[in-house]
Amino acid sequence: MKDLIEVHKDQFVEELQEFLRIQSISALSEHKEDVKTAARFLADAFERIGMEHIELVETEGHPIVYADWLHAEGKPTVLIYGHYDVQPADPLNLWETPPFDPVVRDGKIYARGATDDKGQLFMYVKALQLLKEKNGELPVNIKFCIEGEEELASPHLPPFIEENQEKLAADAVLISDTSFIDVNQPAICTSLRGALALELKVKTANTDLHSGSYGGGVPNAIHSLTKIVDSFHDRNGRIAVENFYEGVPEPTNELKREVAAIPFNEAQTKDQFGIQALFGEEGFTFQEQTGIRPTLEINGITGGFQGEGIKTIIPSEASAKISCRLVGDQNPQEVYERIEEHIQSHKPSGATVELHQFIKAKPVSLDSQTMMIQKAADAYEAVYGVRPLFPKEGGSIPIVEVFSRVLNVPVVLMGFGLPSENLHAPNEHFHLNNFTRGMETIGHYLESL
Amino acid sequence: MKDLIEVHKDQFVEELQEFLRIQSISALSEHKEDVKTAARFLADAFERIGMEHIELVETEGHPIVYADWLHAEGKPTVLIYGHYDVQPADPLNLWETPPFDPVVRDGKIYARGATDDKGQLFMYVKALQLLKEKNGELPVNIKFCIEGEEELASPHLPPFIEENQEKLAADAVLISDTSFIDVNQPAICTSLRGALALELKVKTANTDLHSGSYGGGVPNAIHSLTKIVDSFHDRNGRIAVENFYEGVPEPTNELKREVAAIPFNEAQTKDQFGIQALFGEEGFTFQEQTGIRPTLEINGITGGFQGEGIKTIIPSEASAKISCRLVGDQNPQEVYERIEEHIQSHKPSGATVELHQFIKAKPVSLDSQTMMIQKAADAYEAVYGVRPLFPKEGGSIPIVEVFSRVLNVPVVLMGFGLPSENLHAPNEHFHLNNFTRGMETIGHYLESL
């Protein structure tokens, strides 16, 4: 397999570049056609490697791409999940090379979606192609279920899974959308935080007012918004929304030990991202804060004059994008309602608020001792020479909880990204070394089943 | 004069529309040429009415337009000041008709700059034209000193005035850039607040970070900024910057009575602007809050993701535009330094801040009993049948303090705008009724000197 990968590597990188050039930003309506183009690219790629029953399943949003190959009689069936949509690319001025013009530099491929998740997803297509080239057939039965709305928190995939339980039935769900601990330490994630996202709009008047004539005597929408935003946390970084922590498990000593086992280099993280001082909920370590504790973060804020220089207005409207990471038994809908109550009771006089909900996803926990996960760990060890750790990830892949619950099978989060690869940020990239070794690991894993 | 105005009115409105069509937004560098076009339009207009010594005085920013007519021997000299630049027009989506496509509706002309200040400035050009048409000459000596940087707080006009004291020497400075109390109550403003404007940028990292992997454990630039912004005021609306109120006079009972004489209809203001509840410094009336008390207001805020939907990042940068109105003996430079100290001592751990200063202007107070102001009051009374009040304006015209101090003459703030005319906001307009009666009042005033 290793030799075969070496032969085809350059060709595979070129094909990946083609995939990365497609601006499949699911969040932006002007890219709706691009998202579809990416789905078609994938369907064509499946066809070329001999997959069958290829379908673009239309949804109210972006299509789901299904394909299968079910000729490995008596062998297990693996359902591969991934996503072909990407995050928006702004702020564009911080990219060293354009986000949709993939470039290879120093053994890394730079582009939006390089590591999250096109690069990782494309490894499966190519690993299967090579397995077929090598053996004339695949070692297991394969089903692909790939979506274009992961960055929107998968609004249409859960009903599709619910309605197609038989079609999607498998012995394991295999996902590569997570990352190593660092370049020499692979990881199989066994816990994901849930998510909740919303937009808060504050209005204080029907028009912006002159700050000379009215300033000092009327409410200011930005003041109102910042007062609400600042009330979300106490001075110790703890979330001040009443009952927010309901359902958050008190970390046991066992869990604390497990989390502490995940290496974290504070000096290196600070240096890499130009961070002066870390900041988080008092009484918890960085690994706990980002792995097993919930968060409430403002992702964007806007209000009033946005141009150069100054405009002396009292702004009448301001808004903030807010998202939470949830853990344990926190229920996204309940948390949303608590935030809503908090906002209503903390909004200053004269301000009206409007809330809009985007994402809801439940937290999920997986058992690292299942055979399907242990065999994945063996495959990593065979290729990388290091046995993976089983970290608790801070991110959310909402669909993991749905696959796990509805199909009732182990989900194997076999990631090949690195935490330094700027996912969701400018200059996202993917190490080509992991692109090729990832294929090798996948091949190894599927052959071992 | 009234009959002559009636004859020419339509022609004058057409010419004003031509003036308003020029996008002379001084704050936006892409409109630099448009600003110059407006200066030339004015110079041509001066030439057509027989003004002499017309000059476009170049500055490092936008040009000053000078012109004079000095043949009224033995008569006083009046220096007319105004500005041909306008505020930016955004948010564009809130304009009912495009800001630079002037339209007459219900006796009002709608366009950016209609009342502030092109419409009011143009009245002088046309009033002088009619005075000449009527008498063959002007009743007083006239000097025009018109700038294109008022909306930037006049960075280059003060040195020009300092260096040209003899050229600009006059018996009064006449300015129409203020407004009536309401449609039936003219006003000559005798107090203007000073101004200070700055931009605050907060940085917490060199890149946006994924809110899953890092959320909860690293500083968030928006949280840091909103914490600083929220610290500027206490819960009673009082500014919490240490020593901010130094130099602010304790309002005497006499001053309180004078301010209270200015009518204010709370219900009407709330209704007109869709304001649920007024908000301001506790212990002061609306008229006091907006006339004789200082302010600190956020005019704009930006940070993180600005697109549709959600992007789950921890933003690394956020910024706010801040402006203050100052009164009494508050010194803009000292206030700036106090705000800087406040920010430095209130910025959360992990945040670096950068401050940029835009505007500094001293507050000014004028004596309503001078002859030049009393004769202006007579002119209003003759045309409108009502004697003007002498309000304390909340806005700033930084140059008034400079004219008053350097030329050492009375400044007559003879405004013809209305407070409801949306200056600095979408759908700015000017009542044509005041455009014509303004000319009449100006004619009356100049003939009376």
C-alpha cells in the first residue's frame, strides 16, 4: 500500500487541489451552486473508483452524497461519513495565499477545507482506489454518507439517517474530521462537546441619531448590547447565565486524570498564536476548559458606523453572534431558553431584543474499549509506530451523536488533522505527510476488519 | 426680497439639487475627487454672483474656498462660514431614495447634506444674488470662508485662520449649520459642546481560533472589548472614567432655568424615533443631558465573523469607535489621556489595546446680548413673527471656538434646519420653506447692519 501511495501521490494531490478550488461555503447563500459542484465532484470521484448506487440526495439545503460497494460477503460493513462543505474564508486579508487557490508549501497544502474536511475525506476515496488496485476488490463492505452542511451543524442529515436506518446499517461509522494531539501523537477522539448557536439583535430606535443633538439623553444600541454581552460571564470566567451548568457533570478524579494525560504545551500554544495570557473558567486547567467544560463565546459583533474615520451617531441597532459548547447532559434547547431568559432580564431599559437560533447539537461520549476503536488504534500504531491517545475533543460534530444513537453502532473518530492547521481560520492547511499516511492507516484498518 | 425669492425659487432648488448630487463625503478617501468637485461648484457659484478674489486654498486634506466682495464702504464686514462636505451615507438600505439623488417630497428636499450643510450654505449664495439683483450692490462687505472638512472636525482650517487673521478680519462671523427648536420656534445657538473621537482596537491573538478546540481556554477579543466598553459608564448612566468630569461646571439654577426654557416634547421624540424609554445620566433632564452635560458614546463596534449565519471562531481582534461631547472647561487632550488610562487599567488579562485619535474640539459659549446676535434675532422675528430662543446645542462645530477666539468677534449661529431633519442619519432632508424664508431672513439681517 505504501509503495502504491508513493506512485500516485502527486496525482492525488492534484485531484485534491481541484476539490479544494470549489468554494463550497455552505453558510453563504451566494455559494449554493458551488456547494452543489463539490457534491458532483465527489459523486464523480466515487464513480471512478467503482462505487455503486451513487445518489445526490436533495434536501431543503445542500445535497447528501450516498454511494456503496457491498460485494464483500461475510465481511463487516463500514459507513464512512465526512463533509464536503467548508467554513467561510474571511477575514480574507489575513490569508497568505487565496483560500480557494490551493498551494503546496513546505509539505503542507494551504486552502480553506484542506484539513476540515475535504483533505481528510478525500483520503478515503483514494485509499479505496488503491485497495482495489492492489486486491481487485475491497476488504469490507463500504457505504459513503457525505453531507454538505456540517459547518451549519447538519440540519438535514439527522432526518435522513432516521428515515434510512436500513440503508445506512453498518458495523461501524468511520469519520476523519478530528486531529492528532500533535505531529507525533495520533488520537482517536472519544468525546465531543455539543453546540448551540444564536444571533442576538438589539434595537433602541428606528434610526441612528446625531450624537450631538441626542447623545447623552437616548439609549445607545451598542451600549445596550455590550452590557448584555458583558453580563454573560462573571469576573472569574464562569458563565453567569442562571442554571447554565445544569447537566454538566462534576469532573471525577478519574476523568481529571484522563484529561490531564493529554499533553498541552502552554508556552508553545501562546507563542504560536501570539497569546499574552490564557483565560478561562477559574479552577479548571486548559485541557478541562476546552474538553469537558461548557462555553459561551461571542463569535462576532456589529453595530453602528463601520467605515474609515468617525461618524458621530448614536447607533440604533447592534447584533452579536453567540455560540456555546455543551457537555454531559446539557440540553441545547434548555440552554437556549436559559440564555433567552438571561437576556430578557439583563437587557437595559429602552432596548428591544430579537433572538435567532442556528445550531443545536447534543454532546456525545464514546467507549474507547470497543473492538472497532481498538482495531483503529492498532492501525495507527502499525503506520505511525505510536499508539493513539483517546482525548475529549472540545469541538462538536453534531452528527456523531445521531449516528451513535440511531444506528446504534460504534463511531470511530479516526482523525488525521493537526491542531495547528488553522481550521476555521485564515491559512488553513493539511500536512501532506498525514494525507499519505492517513490513506495507509485507513487501508490497514479496513484490511484488519 | 420675498417676491424675488418666489420668482427664482424653482431655479434655486434645481441648482441646490446639482450641489447635493456631488458625493462630497470628506471621511472616505475614495470620494476625495468628489469633495474637490463640490469646492469647484461653489467657486463657480461665487463667480456667477460677482464675488471677487475667489480662491481654492489647497490643504493637506480638502480645499478651503475663499471669496469676498468689499465695496460697501463704511459698512460692517460679515464673514460667512459653512461647509460643503457631508457625512457618509450608510446604512444605505435605510434610505427611502438614494442619498445622492436629491428628490423633493412634501415640500422637503431629501439628500445627504440637504440640511447639513449644503442647503443652509447655498441660501447665502442665493440671498446675496437677490440682494444684488434688488439693489445693484450688497448692503455690507462680505467674506466667504467655506471648508470641506467640517465632518472631520476641521483639521486644517484653524491654522488657516491663525495665519490669515487680517484677510479674514470681520465684524461678525455668520454661520447657518444649526437648527430651530421646532418648526415654529427659531433659535440662535449660544453654546456648543466640544468633541473628542477615537478608535479602540483590541487584540488577543494573531489569528482567529476554532471555538471548539480553544473555546473556554483562551481570551476572546470581543469579550475583552465589551468588558472595556461596558466599564465606561456606571449603572446610572454616569461616565465612570476617573476625573472625566473635571472642568464640567456644576449647573447653576440660572443655567438650569435657561435650559429648561427650551421646549422638549418627550412623547413626541419617543414616538418619532421609535424609542421605548429615554436613557441618560441620572439626576439630569434630557435638555441638560444633551445640552450642558458631557457624553461618551460608542458610535460603532466590529469584531469577529460579520457574514450570514454562524462561524464558530474565537475572534482575535475587535474594535470600537468612541466619541465624547465636552462642556465647560473640559480639555479634549486631557480627557483623551484619562480615557487612555481607564482603558489601560480596565483591559482584561491577555488583551493588548491600540488607540487612535481622530477629533479634538473645545467647547464654546457665546453671549446672546451682543448687538450682532440681537439684530439676527430681529431679522428672524421680522420674517417668522417669532423671536428666537438661545439654546445650548449638544453638537459640536469645532471651528466656532477658533473663529471666536482668533478673530475675536461675535459668532452668530443663525440656523435654519429642523431637529427632525435626520442630519447624520438616513433620509436627511431640508424644509424648502426654511430654504426660502432663510434667504429672506439673511437678506433682512444684512440690510439691517
